[in-house]
Amino acid sequence: MVTSPSFSIITPSFRHLEWLRLAIASVEDQEQATVEHIVQDAGSEGIGDLIKETTTRDPRRRLNLFAEKDSGMYDAINKGLGKSRGDICLQLNCDEQLLPGALQRVAEFFANHPKVDIAFGGSVVVDANGNYICTRAGIVPWQILTDLQHMSTLTCATFFSRKFIEKHSLYFDPRYCGAGDSDWLRRAIHLHARLVKMPFLTSAFFDTGKNLCLSPEHRAETAAIRQRWPFVMRLLYPFLVTAHRARRFLLGDYSRGPFDYEIYTPRDPIKRTRFHVPRATGVWWNR
């Protein structure tokens, strides 16, 4: 009998409690999955009220909320990983959510592929109101592009094995402001992690206009890192990105059929709202 793996969802938080509540709801309604949700908050105003609110829930709840200082998002994720016990881990930021039934599907995938270290699912990218922008299908990143700080996947759909990170002490570098995700993935690839694509959607990413990964600070950090590349790599980078996009096109990621998705929105944080996409696209038009 194949044993279904358990999950640890790690959410770093600071001053985004309105979005955090939605992320928490998307984890709490995951059915048929063993999951703990660890929230590491750096001391947001109102976090005490949220802690009191969550302690009044069913004692079987799967949320553990910690309010303690950290040195940034990646330090918070490391603190959460240090407290976690699940077989499969996921970084889920406040502006991200799990889609209905996502963890059950991921659990089945890992149970059937026990040697996988990191699996990449797909994500729906939406605006601040939950309206559809694009679909980012899961894809196995190219090593050379990842070395050049190009993030081919979204972290909210990147599931990784606890055994692998503990074996290699593969934690996030807290010195980064926003480029720590790509640095972590780069190191994982160089450690010969077994990477696979999961052919289904797992998550939703809210393009709120205030996302750290899309911020000027993150872009400046990435630009500074790229300036340290050898000249030939800087010269090749645009061609590699074009080749990567051509690869996505050939895989059919830029044109997909209609589908529905259900998420929690600021307008209705109590229950999921269903959105219909008549024609999906892989083009993130406003980025």
C-alpha cells in the first residue's frame, strides 16, 4: 500500500494580513491531505488579533501562527522549515493560494513518484480582484537559465522533499531581498535534484502590484547580480530567454482551452469564488 505523504506549508508574513487570511483559508479547506500550515510573521500590526482568532477554531486546525522578528522573508521561511515536520514542503506567500484539491493531487503524484526531489505544478495568475491574467504551466527549469537568475517557475507551485533539503542543508540565503528563490533553485539543480513537471494546476498568484518578486527592489537586486556575469553570458541571456519561450510555445503553454478556477478574493474572503476562463493564455501581458 502506498503511503500518502504529509505537507508543510510555510508562509512568511509582514504587513499583509488581508492577503494572509485568504492564503490561510486556501490551505484550511484542502481535503484528504495531511497538512500543517506554518505562518512566520515578523510583527505585523494586528497579528495578535489574528492569533487570538485562530486559537478559537477547531482544535484539529492545521494552522500554527508564530509572531517573531526575522531578518527578512528568507529568514522567516528558514524558521518555518525548522519547525515543520511534513514530508513535502511548499513556500506559499501571503499573495498566493492553493487551488481546491491541490494537495490531494500533489500527494498522489509524490506517492507514485517517490524518488522525486522537486516537482513543479502550474499556477493561475490573477489580478487583485481575482480576475484572470494568465496561466503559468509547470516546467522543469534549464540549469543555464537558472544560473543566470531566471526563475522559470512560481514558488507557490514548487513542491520539494524534506529529505532532500535536510540531506543537503538546502535552505534559503537570508542575505537576499527577493532573489533568494532563484538562488535556492540554482543550488538544488547543482546538487542534482531530481526535477519533474506535474501536469496540473496547484496554485494561484495574485498580481497585486505590490508583490516582492515584481518590485523595483527585487529587479535592482537581480540586475546587480547579472552585472557580475561574464560578458559572454550577458550577451547570450536574451537568446536563452527566447529559446525558453519557444520551448513553452512548443509545449502548448501559450494557448490552452477553457477552464474554471476557484479562489478566495478580497470581496468574498469567506468562500471561494468561481471564475470561468473562455480562452487561456500563457502571456503575462502586464509584465
